Amino acid sequence: LPGTQLVVQLTQKENELARAKEALQAMKADRRRLREEKGDLVSQMKQLYSTLDEKEDQLRTFIRNYELHRKENEEATRALIVERESSDREKWEILRRARETTDRSLALRAQLDARDNRIKELEAELTLARQSLVAASRDSSKRQSLVTSSDSGDSPEWPLPHETVTAAIRKSLQNSTQHVAAAAQSGHYPQHPATTAQGMVSVGHSRRSSLVSEITTSSDGVRPVTASDHSSPARLPHSLANFCKPPTPAEVGLHKCIFKSLEELNGLGPGRDKEKKRLSTFSMILGKGRSRKSEPYHHEGTGATRRPHTPSLGQRSAVAVADTLQQAEAARVTAMSRWKSDTILAWLELNMSMPMYGKHCRENIKSGKVLLGLSDEELEKALGVANPLHKRKLRLAIEDYRQAEQVLVGPSRCCLSRASELDHHWVAKTWLRDVGLPQYAQVFHSQLVDGRVLGSLGRKELEKLLGVTSKFHQTSILHAIELLRSVAFDREELSRRRQLCEVRDVDTVVWTNQRVMQWVRNVDLKEFSEHLVSSGVHGALLVLEGSFTAEGLAAMLKIPHNNAFLRRHLASELAVIVDPS
């Protein structure tokens, strides 16, 4: 029995040993398998590390390229800003030069007018000189009395005989004619006729101080010289010496002007003989002193009919313009029922900018009461108005005056609405620019849309009469008009409120299109701000239009749909200014 048990136990032990060997072999196999898996994992980790290194290098390269691209964009933006500023400076410089050119042209025109007036004066003096010469040459006996004593038959005061005086004058005349002819052939004349004329007057006066000043006109010709006028016999040679001097360049230039003026006045052509030129030269020499004595004949009327002073064409036109301006200014504060025909014409031309209807108005409307009593059909027929907006402008203006007459602020003085102060120039050039729709400025200006007409516009008029077909643009204009109504069309109040929010994000409803673009740049979206140019986006649209949300503004700014971060940023910033509470 014990041996059997031992055998059984031995068998069990062998079985256990076999199982232990199998387990050991399985463990060895698992160990080998784990070692292989470990090797695989290590290789995979190495590959992963290498992949991560590559991705990290790629990310660094991308970030570096992005920074370079961003810097390039910023530099390009700065260059564009500098170019824009340079363009603005050039534009203002061109405008400044244009203004200077305009002022210079006006100054030159004034100088030309003054020169024309001076030429007319010289022509008048030439005419007087010719008349004086004719009077002096008609009576040789009176010329003889200039060199002989008029009191008694004694020896003459001047030691030179009459023949000497006549010869000296003839020699002076020949010298003057020769110098004038030589100057005319050489073509050397002064550049400024006005300066030349002044020089000629001063030189001629000094040369005539002894001899020619004695030849003065009276009512019948030439008066004799008394003994007291010439106490020194040396005065005659001095005068003759002055006459015989060659003319100065100033005199030569004036000679040319005088010859041309005489040819134009008397029809003297270039083929006339030299005697008439010589006569004109002598008239020029002797006539300057006579003109001072002869001028009273035009005003005093001694022995002739007095010529009344009549204003020139420029003076008459200036008076008419001044009167028209005065009438237009009076129309602003005077009740329409007290207007006369001239006031209506001035109001229609200047205040309403409708001079095209002035002819019909002058023929059909004679007083303000008639104008107030016209119906729409009568107004159309009386003035020949076919444009519907022009008819509306006239009707609204007449009704404004009718209401103003009911609340007169003084005797015959009325107070119009604030909308009357907004003319079509302001609406087209300033208001549409602030709204952000300057592309419609030309049509608004041609249709003469002023403040009154602006307040009466609806979608139908905007589309059919003004060509605003975009619904969004119509909405933008209507909200801008609503803003004007809220401030009673007081542009000074509107300007004051806009100035207060130039640097602070408050009172969004009065923001202009340019102020909205500035706000977009301030919230770090400056690369999208230029998309709002001529878009019609302004403060009143942002605040008053409920359907215009942040998504609509993002679409106007052309922010990509996949850039959700910028769109959320825009929505949060827009909520701050639209709904501060």
C-alpha cells in the first residue's frame, strides 16, 4: 500500500512538473512576444517623435512665413496710407493753385479794365490836344502875341524874333517825328503802357514848364502872355532847348500808343502821309497841358452842351447784380404777399436756383399774392414747369412762406422753416457724402433737391425720380431723412452733436459714413473698413434699422463666413455702440 501511494504521488508530481514546464514555456513565449511588442512600440515611438519634429518644423516655418506676410501687408498698408496722404496733399495743392490762379486771373482782369479805362482817358486827351492844336494854328496873330509885348509897342520881352521861335518849334516837331518813326521801325517800346503814360506826363510837364504852359485855351482860343509871366529873357532859350531834346523811351512808347489810338479814332491807316503823323505828334506834345484846362468843358458846359455822366456797362451790370442780391436777401425775411415782380425773379433765380423759369415768371406773375394763390396746375402753366421735383420744390417753398406768414415775427417779416436753409448744393455735396452715397450727388443736384424736397421723399420718388433702385440705399436715405427730422432739419445742431462724438463712441445715430469707417478701424478691422465706401452705412441706419444686424454689417465689410472669430468680435463691438444699455 505505501508503495502504491508513492507511485501515485510520483505520478502526480510528474504531472505537476509537466504542467510547470508547460507554464514555463508559455511564460517564455509570452516574454518573447512582449519583447517583440516592446521593440515595435519603441520603433513606433521613434517614428512618432520624428513625425512630431517634422510637424514642429513645419509649424515654425508657417509661423515665420505668416509673420513675414503680415509685416509685408502692414508695410504695403502704410505705403498705401502714405500714398493716399500724398495724393490728398497734391489734391489740396492743386485746389490751392487753382484758387490762386483764379485770384490772379481776376486781378489781371481788373488790371486790364484799368488799362482800358486809361486808354480811353488818353484817347479823350488826344482829342482835346488835336482841338487845341487846331485852335492854336488857326490864329497866327495870337501866336505872335506870345513872343511880343501885349502892353505897348516897345521892344519885345523875349530877345529872339518870331522867326526864331517858329523855326525852333518846327525843328522840335521834326526831331520828335524822326524819333517816333525810328522807334516804330525798331519796335522798342515799354512793356507797360500805364507806366509809360505816367512817365510821359511827368517828362512832358517839365518840358512845357516854360513855353507850352503859356499856350492855354480860353473860351475863344489862345490868351496872350503878360509881362509879369516872363520876367527873364532866358526862359525862351531854355524852353526851346527842352523842346529840341530827343524823346525818352517812355515818350517813344506813348507815341506808339497815341498813333494807334488816333488811327482807331479817325480812321488813319498806315498809308497816310507823314504830315498827319507829324501833326499828331505835335498835338501830343502840346495837348497834355491843354487837357487840364479843357476838361471842365465836359463838366462845366462853357459854350457847349454839358454831357451828363452815365455809368459804364460794367457799372450798370454791377448795380443790377447788387440789386438782385438785395432783392433775394429781402425775400428770405419778407412775407411773400408783399413781394413785387423783381423780388419774385430774384427769389426764383438765386434762392430757388431756377433761373430757367424766369422768363415765364416775368410774363405771368407780377406779385407775391398772385404766386400764393396759384394752384398746382396754374403754377405749372404760369412758369412752364414740367419737372415733377421742380414743381414739388416750388409748391413746398410757397407753402412754407404761407405758414410763415401766419406767425410773423415782426412787421412784414416771416420766419421760414429750418429746411429752407438746406439748399440743393448742401444736399448733393455734403449730406449725401455723410450718408455714404456720393454716387447719387449728380442726380440730386440736377433735380435741385433741397431740404424741403428731401423731407417729402419716399421710396417711390427715390426710385422713379432720382434713380435710386437699390432697396438698401433707399432704406439708408430714408433713415438719414428721419435723422434730419429728429433735429428739425437744423444742420448746426447736427454738426454740434457729430463733433461731440468724434473721439468718443457715443450718440451713434448721428454718425456719418466716415465716422462708421473710423469705428471699424478702431475695433481692429481696418483691413475691411474700405468696403464701406459708398455703401450707405451710417449711424442712423445702424440704430434705426432693426433688420440690419451684425451679420449684415459683416457682409457689407466682406468678412469671410468661415472666420467666425471676427464675426463674433464684430457682433460684440456693434452691440456696445447700438445698445449701450
